[in-house]
Amino acid sequence: MKHTGIARRAAFKIIIVSLAITLCACCIPALVRFLAHGAQLFSVICLVVILILGTLWLLFALFTVYFFRDPPPNPPPGPGLVVSPGHGKVDAIEQINEPQFMGGPCHRISTFLSVIDVHVQNAPVAGRIVLLQRTPGQFLSALKAESGLHNENVLLGFASAESPGEKIGVRLIAGVLARRIVPFVQMGDELRRGDRMSLIQFGSRCDLYLPLHYKIMVKPGDKVVGSQTVMAAKS
């Protein structure tokens, strides 16, 4: 599958940078301990600080590896299916007017991604990327479904390969902790259903836009799995 290992490499970079910062931070108490070698109390305190910093880094490194996990896509077969672009919990389903890509009324299915969910996103349908638009904004809590109106986001537009002329949109929304949205794709890229397409770091939201003639297959409160859960089917 496309873009295998990108999330793992991102995790490795973060771990290396955090290790360098931790080592620099440990140098200060280590130097104090060396200079205060005659003062037993200072020496013990500095050693404890070094151990605490090292433990915190190890916990952060383990969490980062867990957070950036990237299970292999496993899309279901069948025509006219739209799979979940993200891993998380559906908390809003509504009809809205989306002028930027859909050009009018459409279904919106919003999924909240907590910090313990997988944060690699997958293509909901087979198709070509015909829009990739980043909109600067705030970094408010993504717990609220309306955060997409105010937060930094990236809108990906698909021209469906199964239904010529049909549009499917995905909006990747940053949250209070998610400060970086990393698209793996570029304009014109052809993707299969379930292909990896992006990464949002540390908590976020993912909105799916569908034409009104699609039948919604999920409900608010459902847990969905990226590339696997069928969100809607062509009616």
C-alpha cells in the first residue's frame, strides 16, 4: 500500500528530538552535581532530577510509538461503498451546505479522534485528488463538532473513480493538541479505497462530505475504524 512507514518515521523524528532536548536538560543537573561533589544533598537531588527526566522521556517515547501506530488498511470489497477516513467516534451526522468543494447541500459525518486513536487517515473511496486546500485557523478543542469552522484544517477533494463526476470530501481538522496536519498526497494523485492519505498529530477531528443520495450506515456514538468501517453506501 502507498505511504507505508511515514507515520513510523514521524514518530522516530519526534523521539530523537525529544531525546536531544532531554539530554541537554540532564546536562544542567549533571554539571551541578559535579560542581557540588562535596555536598551530598545537592548530589542526591541532581541525581533524582536526572532519573525523573530520563523516566519522563522514556514514557513519552513509548507513548509516541503507540500514538503513531499505523495498522495495515483492510477495506471491504463492493461497489458504491464509502469507508471511514479516520479512526475514532462518530459524534455528528447532518446535512449542511459545503461551498468549497461539494458546491452545495451534502451529508456531513464528523468523527472525533482522541489521543488514543490511530491518527493516520485513509482514502474513503477510490479516486483522484482534485483539491488540497489548507486553511489557517485556531487550535481550539476538537471535542466540539463545530471546531471545523474555526480551527486550522486541510480539505481533500476526491473525484470518485467508481462514479465519474461524483465528489467526496474529507476535512482534516486540528485540535488543541494537534498542531500539525501532514497530507501524504498531492494534487492529481490516484488513490485506492483505504490507501493512507494523511496524518494528524495528537488529537483531532475528521469530517466526511457525501452527496445526498448516499445512504448513511453509521450513527452518532459509533466507533469507526479507518479504511474498514462502511460509513455510507450509494443508494
